[in-house]
Amino acid sequence: MMSNDATVTSNIEHKDPAPEQGQFYITATGPSSRPRHTLKHGDSFAVFDAHGDIGASAGGPDGLFNHDTRFLSRLELLINGVQPLLLGSTVRDDNVLMSVDLTNADIYRDGVIALQRDTIHIVRTIYLWGGVAHQRIHVTNHGEAPLAFSISLVFGADFSDLFEVRGSRRIHRGVSTQAVEGDQKVRYRYTGLDDVKRDTLVCLDPAPASLVEGAGKYSLKLDANQSTTLFLAIECHGLDAPISETFFKGFMAANRHQKAVTRHVATVDTSNDILNEVMCRSTADLFMLITDTAQGPYPYAGTPWYSTTFGRDGILTAIQMLWCDPGVAKGVLDRLAAFQATTVDNASDAEPGKIVHEMRGGEMAVLREVPFGLYYGTVDATPLFVVLAGLYLERTGDLETVRQLWPAIEKALAWMDGPGDRDHDGFIEYGRAQDTGLQNQGWKDSFDAIFHADGTLAEGPIALCEVQGYAYLAKRLAASSARRLGMHDRSDVLDKAATELAERFDAAFWCEDLGTYAIALDGAKKPCRVRTSNAGQVLWSGIARPDRAKRVADDMLSTDFFSGWGIRTVASGQARYNPMSYHDGSIWPHDNSLIAAGMARYGHTDLAERVFEGLFAAASYMDLRRLPELFCGFRRRRGAGPTLYPVACSPQAWASGAPFLLLQACLGLEFDPFDRAIRFRNPRMPSFADEITLRDIGFDDAKVDVTLRRIGEHVALRILRNTGAIQVSMDLS
């Protein structure tokens, strides 16, 4: 993610939200008085407050967005000009629909209550489909007498670029106009400095009693227990779709789509109802974030700030989902291969073979006021691309796809050994080509994330410990893939390179006195001797010596790291430790899932289970049972939930994917498509579930359903269904 210190062109006015934070820091200017709910479909997403309003309360990223532009910045429902009272609001389990129940407050006229509260009931039903936000407003008079009252809808469109919403202030903007069209529509137009015309069309049905550029007002008369229904549609780009009856047609289409995209996915059912809710929400969030692109399904990183293609996030999410839906991995690989860099471009940190970091389609990206239109400033997406290709082959046996991807894999490997190794010492380093790029280019990309023991920020080029692990795993998996493709000489070369890298890595990064790996080597090859979660990710790659791995795994569960909710990004007591920081003491679910998978790789499944228990407990306190991008690293206290991070994305793809990888790590779930086998290697049941059923796991032409049950200290396996003669076994070696 992005929380860095780049500079941009003169069309941006700096707010300087905090010393040293930089232009792309996400501001948190004040509390938000209402909770937020998110809906997404395709390249559109919307953030509503609990009332179903947009912009009606201070703060927050409210709005209807499409391709990094806010097409609706205000939407507010009023009863007789007064804000209604909230009865409740929720998002349906599959994320297709948001439902809000409202009622009227006491409304006075001439000092006397003219309308007693709780008389009018309003149900707002909201969903997104095809670039249109649909809303059905059902109004009922529960009073004992007829009522005459007004319902007003107030709206507006500012066409702010997403980076403006995040905190950048632009000195110059394009031209906006607005006009009423007939008795049902208001159109907002914006011609940006990029010469792109953007339209928002607000459509009300039936026609209101009065309609002006910023509001429509209905004068309603309802008998006792009588109801009426109003419809509202907001179209990004002013598509002029017919409004009458489209609410129900669109809703049915959205439901059909949701069922279709999840029909083939493996499912999890357990003896713990709360765990079931966590897994259900994670599944729904992942498939809301997955967007159909020209190359296939791609999990956009998260809302509201990262609803677009991110290389690193998409790859890691696909890895987390690989056991239950390998089709996502294929979409990610195909899309990233299509946008693999072919030339050197310093403005975008592009070099031949690099995998894209971020893609943006807003006005500021087109004008290069921010450098992220097609931006390659990431050090880890390229080796992770190779890792995903190798893991995909191990999971599916799809040799044809990997054969087609092989040229892109070789280009990625060439970048790793060439431009990626900036000083030719055998390690991958990063350093931005221009000041407009990201200063730190690993997953911890905030300006203060990489530092020495005394707190001094590291100067580059910087070689991150986990990235060397990614490179090691990439070469091991590429060697295996090459062998499967019949390229034995190439396989031997890659295996030899991986072995040599592991030896160099241990010598350069291991800190005996700390009992862990340095987070990085700075530009002078001086180790950054800080205890961080990065060392835990080293285990996931398999580059660590087994004796080192045990010490690192134990350290991750020490009280300095493990808060009870999860593993902190920086151990308490280290310089710059701050449990409320973005990367220096907070807890990231995806980070924890990779660390737990690394623990299981080295046989420490008991420690992986403790990590799973902490994150499960945290999720049980979260709204909608949804794990956010990150939360604060404060110590777990009895009877109290975790402390939230104020501007965390929620949902976030790799946070939603974390429970899937954690479950796989604990169960030791492995696939062998070439032997048509599924194995559970040294499975360990999570402490909070006595029984787990996995349905529809397997391969394209063969599926099984299995149940694992706790029997004392052991795990029993039962096969419920086997449609393709898959060998299912439990390996307790």
C-alpha cells in the first residue's frame, strides 16, 4: 500500500498533514460520526454512512466512485427537512445489498410536536450494478391517522480525484456544470484538465413535486398504514439507462452474478458459528473486490483507497485463495504479464521485466500529478509473480498456462538478476529513480518503515530480508516448473542459484544477538538490526535454516511481538515502535497469515494455530466479522476488543484472504495434481473449532468433500464425497 513521501507537480498544494509524511499520506482530519458501509461492483464502489447518506456527516471517504473519480459527493435524505433517526443498517452477507431502517425524529411546528417520532418508517435498499447506484426508498405511515409530510433528497457531485479525497489539494481543476433535465433528472458534468468529460446523472422516479439542481422534494400524503415507494438511480458517466423498473432487473442481475462467480469455490463449514461468519464475510469481501478485467478476474486491493489493480496485493491474495479458487491466480498472472514493463521509464520506476505496482485511471494520474497511472515502484511484485506462477502449477497442474507465461517468467527472473540487483551483490534492492516515486518499495512502504536500531531511517538502495526470501522461493519454484516443462538445464541453473542465495542471505542478514533476521541492508550494506515481522515472512519462503526458523518463530510469539490479537509489525521496545502507526507496531492480518504459513512450513503448526486464534478473536469483535487492512498493536485485554486504525481500508483483499491461508496452514492442506492427491500434513485443529468440513476441494474435473474432527489430541479425517477418484490422505510424519 501507499503511505509515502513523494512530491508531485506544481498543480498540487501540500496540506502538510504531519511532519515528514509526504504527499500520499492518507489524512485523518477528524472523527467520523457515523459508521461506514461499502458496496462495490466492477470499477465502481460507493461508501455510505449508516443512514445510507453520503457526505451528510463530517469526515470520511463518502462517495460514489468510478475509475478513481468521485461521481457523487453528497446524498442526504430528510423528513420535513430534518435528519431521520437510525433504527439500524447492515450489508447483506454476500455484500450485494445494503439495507437501512430509518424513522422520523420529533418534528415541531410553532413549538408543538407536529409529528411524533417513530411514526414514519423508511427502508432504504441500496446496491451497485453496472456503474449505477440504485436505491429503493420504501415509506410507511405507522400512525393512526393520515399524514402529510415531505421527503427530500439532497445531492451533489464534485468529481474529486481519489487522491484529492485522500488529502491532496489541487490549485487548478477543470470546469463543472449542472442542470435539471425534465422533471426527473439532474445532470452534473465535469471536463477535467485531462480533457476527459465525466457525467453524473441523478434520476428520481416518480417525478418529485419540485426538482432543482441540488435537491428533489416529494410531498407525500399517506393514510394510516399506507406505504409508497420512491426510486433513485445515480449513473456514473450519465449512461442514460431507462430508470423505470430497472431497480428490480438490476437487482436480479446482481444476485445471479454473485451466485455464478462463487459457484465453483470451495466452501468451509465448521462447528463454530462465529468462525463460519468470519469465513462467509471473507468470501463475500473477496468476491466483491474481484473485478472482471480483460485478462480475467483480479482482486482489487481494497476500498476506499485501493480499489484498483495492485501487483503485490493481487498476487498475495491469489496465493491465499489458491487452495479454494485457483482461477483467481490465473487471472492475476495473465493480467500482470500483460502489463509487464518492457522499457525503462524513470518517471514510473519501470524497467524491463518488472511487474506493475499500481494502476490508476483518474485525472491526476493522467496528468501525472501523481505517478501512479501505470507505476512499477515495487521491489517484491516481480519475484512474487514468479512465485505465484510456480504455486499455481503445483496446485493445478496447468502446464499450458505456465508454458504461455514462461517468457514473462524469464523476463521477471532476468530483472531479479539484472536491474533488480542494483549493486551486483546477489541481493535485490530498491531505490526510486525520481523524487516523485515511492521512497520505500516493499510492502511496508511508509516513509519511516525501514530504519536502524537507533531509529535512523535507512538510506538506499535497500535490500529487504523478506524480498530475498521471495527471490529464493521464486527460483526454487521456477526450477520445478522448468523441470515440468522439460527444460532440465534451466532447472539446474535456477536450483543452484537458489542454494547460493540462501547461503549469502544467512551470512548477511542473520543477527545472532537478536535471534532474528535484520529487516534490511542499507545502501552501505549495513544491517538494519531491528526486530520486525519481516523476519517472520522469511519463514514463508523457506530460505531460513531450520534452526534459525525455530528461533524466529518463537520470537514472533513473544510478548514483544504477539499482542494476543496478532503479531505486530515491529516488536515493542524497538526504536520507532508505535502500536498506532501504519507499519511500526500495528497488526496486519495478511502479514500474520504469511508468518503462520511459514511456521507451518517448518513444522511449528502449534505456533501457527496461536496466530490463527488471535486473529479469529479479533475478527469476532469487528463489524460484520470483517478483518480490516490493519488494526492497532495494543495488548489484548480481557473483555475488550482490539483497537481500530482510523483510516484502514475495509474490506481489504489480502486481509480478507488471511483466514483462508491461516486455515490451510493449520490443516497442512496440500495438493498434488500430477498424482491426483490431496494431503493433510500434520493437521492441527484450531482451538476454537472441533470440526471443519471442506466442500468442493480438488481439481477441475474431480472434487471431494471432507470433514476433519478433533478426537482428543488427534485429528480424524472422513471423506464425505469423492467424484473423481482423488486420493485423500493424512500424513502424520
